[in-house]
Amino acid sequence: MVQRQKNRKPYLKDLKKGFDVNSIADVLSLNKEDYLNRRLQTIVLRKKIATTPKNARQLIVHKKILVGDNIVNSPSYLVPVNLENKISVKKKENGERRK
């Protein structure tokens, strides 16, 4: 019995990344919308950094979005709750030129 509980904890720990889950019942109550709302593309759009989903995706893929201090170039990145407020647009450096 104790061995089973030890095996469950890593799964719960991984699922807690972007969701508020404290038990298996919380995990089972999650639906597709909960998962999709944690995607970086959705959050960039919801924070009005981008005007359309396509624009949000383009900003992310072109490495213009920072999550914390890191550049993330995957629109499907699941943003942890504690980093949601740390999403920003990369500032243009002096040496950068426009193509």
C-alpha cells in the first residue's frame, strides 16, 4: 500500500505544474479547456500582448516572448501558475536590425 502511494506522487507533482491540484479527484475533474488555458499562446492572447491567436503564435515562434528570464519558442508550452505574471515581450537591443 505504501509503495503505491509513493508511485502516485510523481504523477501528481508533474500535473501540478500549471494546475491547482491537490488530489487525484482534482486531476480527474480537469477538462480540455483547463489544459488549453495554460498554453503560452492562449495566455499571450489573454494578456493582450497579441491581438489574434495567429499573432500570438508568431511572436512566440520568432522568440519575442519571455517567460521569466527565458525565451520560450513553443506555443504549446504549459505555463506554470507562478510564472504567468512574468510573461513579457523581449526588449529590442541596440544591435538588432530589422530585416
